[in-house]
Amino acid sequence: MDNISALLGGFADVITPMNLLIALLGVIVGTAVGVLPGIGPAMTVALLLPLTYGLPVEQSLILFGGIFYGGMYGGSTTSILLNTPGESSSVVTALEGNKMAKTGRAAQALATSAIGSFVAGTIGTMLIVLVMPQVVDFAITLGSPEFLAIILVAFVGTAAILGSSRVRGFAALLMGIALGLVGTDFVTGQQRLTFGSPFLADNIDVVVIAVGIFAVGEALWVAAHLRRRAATVIPVGRPWLSRADWGRSWKPWLRGTALGFPFGAIPAGGAEIPTFMSYLAERRLSKHPEEFGKGAIEGVAGPEAANNASAAGTMVPLLALGLPTNATAAIIIAAFMSYGIEPGPLLLTKQPDLVWMLVASLFIGNFFLLVLNLPLAPTWAKLLRIPRPYLYAGILFFASMGAYAVQGQPFDLYVLLALGFVGFAMRRFGPPVLPLIVGAILGPLFERHLRRSLQQSGGDISGLVGGPVALVCYFIILGVLVWPLVARLRRGARGDDDDADDGGDDDTPSGPVSTSTIPNWG
Amino acid sequence: MSTEATTAPTRVRDRAQYGLCAALALVGLVVIWDATRIGAATSSNDPVGPRAMPFIIGAALLVVSALYALDVYRGGVGEQEAGEDVELGHPADWKTVGLLAGAFLLNAVLMEPLGWVISGALLFAAAAFALGNRHHVRGLAIGLALSLITFYAFAIGLDVNLPAGILQGIL
């Protein structure tokens, strides 16, 4: 049980009064910002990143762990009390959660969500401790060709599986990789796509890309379609659960955790799929199926647990391989890079203290979250009433500050605005945001492994397919790419051609919420 | 929009999408053009060189933009993003977007000469105004409070890069 003792070492590093204070601060700020309407967990983390710049690396990580879990929880409060979820992973929570809130059970919905998040987060973080070192042991034996293949799986996974349209996913991915090309080539020192500007020679910082696409893009998009009358916020008392609610909640929490963690750990798209699967499972298993659609507590407990467990699951590929599997993880990687930490299989061997400290602070952040959120829920609910002009003005304010703080160049503010308009166009036309961020982060890494593999094989293309791991990856990619064709043929054979409105071989536009396409994969 | 397109028996085409396809193709061309200007610097150490990746990505962008256009031609539509404060179904309010972008640019221009405290406060007040805030004094007061707090907390407390500008020595 080396892992456990290493983890205890991590706890020993974290538990000082100063560090606990920092963790508490992270949870409070993360929740407060995450609760604000229009701000999902990824944007919370991106906007609050500059907060950590002045601290030593260790304390930055502790603050960050708190912000991460706080932002996650804040998002679900918003969807329960407002019914207009800002991000896909809380769509399902809103289904039953908002119905509960409307029938006067907001307190119970928030309580089952807070306690479920705590249970799932704790089990999930424990699973990180058990699984991650094994993945690292395996990953450390991999060479560049294998990594190349794994990154390709991440590319194809985020572009083709998430969202409703493959061609739009790939468009976003390629834009991200193109953004990642800007700057100085790391081998030859050649300038690429800098157009002679010395400001671009240093590459565009991923933090600037993330803040531009998420925060500025969101503010511009909202400005174009601002809802002039405020949405109704449901008042809430102090969250509590009756015995009956406990009895109905604990199994969904555990099932949600079991669904969420593995899905979080594979590059197939974060919390969207497991939350929906958990919802379907709870509806089927419930003793009160008639309550579904009218506010069934199981329909909040399960998906919320799945959401948090999948967040914990994303930490496995993130810490072991340096692969982001959802938007929040992508920004965490950007944060690591800005602290000078290189995420990847060597991280655990080179800086084990840091990794275990981070894991320990995840436990602590998760605990603080429970302690804070039960009593503070009414306060958080008040934040939902913030006047929208101030809210989005504040987002722009903090976005500018954060982007400037990265390098101290006003030039980055112009880049930020340009990226904001890219983000606007993506919200308008539907290409998903995640593949762009993943492309921008992994694109340079992909090129590095590509060049290194070919260097090892002396320029021979066959050097790219080295070993069974790479082969398995290429089979997965092939499967993902070919699957819709197979599905189409099977549908055609059964004779129910449901895609009168369908757009081409590589695209299946769907309804307003992509949940309509999810059962096909489940 | 998208519900309309998926449920209506007649196809509602969103032709503005072709503009996005064109933009993607343009980016692809720029990436390829830029790569051709780089000298062919391959060596035994680096058989691929700095040009390969941009060529691949540029070509892929061209292919995807063509497939995207084909998809749009066949009636594919993207979903507009919904959200807590977003009301779709109206045409975009470009005036607000323009004002907001203007407020942002103003901050980018003024940040170094005037300093973060002044430019940040102006950014907040102007952005809030663009979004419909009509309590000008309150907007400015909140902006000033925010920029003072952030300046003292980050620039002075945590050594984060924020310019003092003309208030250098006063703050």
C-alpha cells in the first residue's frame, strides 16, 4: 500500500493552518463564482487561475483543488434553482432538480446534490489513489509512437463523440491545433504563423485561449441574446434530508459514482454521457417511477454523483498521461504548465510530492465543500439575483485581468478579444468548444511525439505504428470513425430511416439537447 | 432555431454557416501559405521539419471546410448555445455586442498608459452600460472598487503583473 502512505505524506504536507485556510478560500471563491449564472466549472477555473499566480506552486495546487470542486458544485446549484443549465453536464440535474425546487423541495435537491457530490468525490478521489499509479507504471513504458496514438485517440474522441456533429467537432479541433502552431518551432526555432509579430513568437498562452473562448466568447454571446427579464430564482432554505430522502438517495449516489468515474477517465467526453445514463438507470430502478418528471430525488442524486465522480475520473488520465478529457481538465493542464509542471507519466516519478499533495487537497476541498454548502446554500442562492449587466461586465473585467497577468502584454488583450469572437461564432454555429481547447493543448505535444517517433525510425513512416498499444489505439480510432456508417447500414437494413433531415455521412444534427443522440452509444 | 430545423417538414437552411466554412478554408490556406515560407529545414535529427505539421493541419482544414459546406448544403444545422441568460429566437443584438467589444478595446488601449485601476474601472462601467445598466455612478463605483481591490490584492499583495500607470507612486 505504497499509494496510501504516499497519500498520507501528501496530507501531512497539506494540513497546516495556512494551507487549510487557502483550501477553504479556494472552495468559497470557486463555489461563489461557479454559482453565478452563465459561468460553468471550466470558466470558473479559467477566470480564477490568475489568483494562484503569486503563490508558491504547492499552495497554488491547494487553492486550485478547492476552486475545482467548488466550481463543480456551484454549477449544479444554478441548474437546480434556475432550470437553465449553462453546461451539458448539469442538463440532467436540471430535469428533476428544478422540478423539485418548484414543488418546494429545493432544500432537499440541494442537499442530495451536495451530499451525493461529497460521496462521489470521496470515492472517486480514493479511486484516483488506487488506479493512477498503475496507469503511470504502464504509461512510463510507452514511447513516442504510442503516445502519438493515444493523443490521436483523444483528438478523435473529443471531436467525434462529443456533441452532435462530427464535422463540426473536427472543425473545432483543427482550429485549436492551428492556434497551437502559432509561435516558435521548438526544434528549429522557425517562426510559424507569427506574421512577423514578436508578441506571437512566444506562442499563444493556453490560458489566454481558454479565457477568450469561454469567458469573452460567453459575454459577447450573451450580449447578443440577453434575456431582458430576469429568470425566476426559487428561494431556498437550509438544505436537509429526511430519513426517507436518505433512503432514496444513497443507492443512486453509489450507482452514479460507478458510472461516472470510468467515463471520466476515458477521452469520450466528460460527464454528459454518465449523467444521462445514471438518470435512465434511476428511472428504471426507482420504486417511484411516477415521480420522474415531477421531481424525483433519485433523478438528482444519481446524476450529481455521476457528475462529480467523472470529474474525479478525469484526474487519472490528466495526472498519469497529461491528457485532458473535459474542458475543466484542459484548463487544469494549462494551469500546471503555467506553474512549470509538465503533466505526463514522468510527473509522478519526478515530483511525487506535488501529485500526492494535489490529491490530498482534492479530499480536503471536497470535505470543505460539504461543510460549507449545507449552511451557506441560501447565501449562494442570493448570488443568482446579481444584475446581469454587472455579472457580464465582471466577467470581462476578470478575463482582461487574467489574460494580462499571464505575460504583462496589452497585446494579449487584442488576442483575447479576437478569440472571444471565435468563441462567439462557435456558440452561434454549433462547433463544440472542448475540441478546440484540447487541440490547442495537445497539438504541440502531438507534433513533438510525431517528430520524435520519426526521428527514432530515421524518417521511416512505419516507425509510427510501434507496438501493440499503438495498434489498439488505431483500432479504436477506426471503430469510432466507422461506427456511424455501420449504424446507418443497420438502420437501413431494418428499414426505419429516421434521418430525413440528416446531414451527410459524417454528421447527425440533433435536437436542441444532444441527449437525443446519447442512447445510441450507451 | 435548431428545433425548428429538425422538426419542420421543410428544411430551414442556415446559410450563414457557409461563411464559417469559408473562414475555415481561409485559415487552412493561411496555414499552408505560411508553411511554404519556412525554409525546408529537415535534418537527420529532424526528418519531418517544421513544415510538415502546418501542411497536414492546413490540408485537413480545407477538407473539413468542404465536408462542412456539404453538410450545410444537405440541410445540416448547428445548435446555437442556450444558457441561463440567453434568449434565442431573436436576431442578434449587434449594437450591444459592438459596445461591449468597444469597452474591451478601450481597456486594452488605456491599460498601460492609465493603469489598471482606471482602465479596469472604465471597462466595468462601460461594459455594464453596454449591457443595459443605467445607474452610471453605481457602475463606476463598483468598477473602481473592483479594480482597487484587485490591484492591491494581486499587484501589490501577490506580485501579479498589473500596471499602475499614471497612478504610479500614489497607489
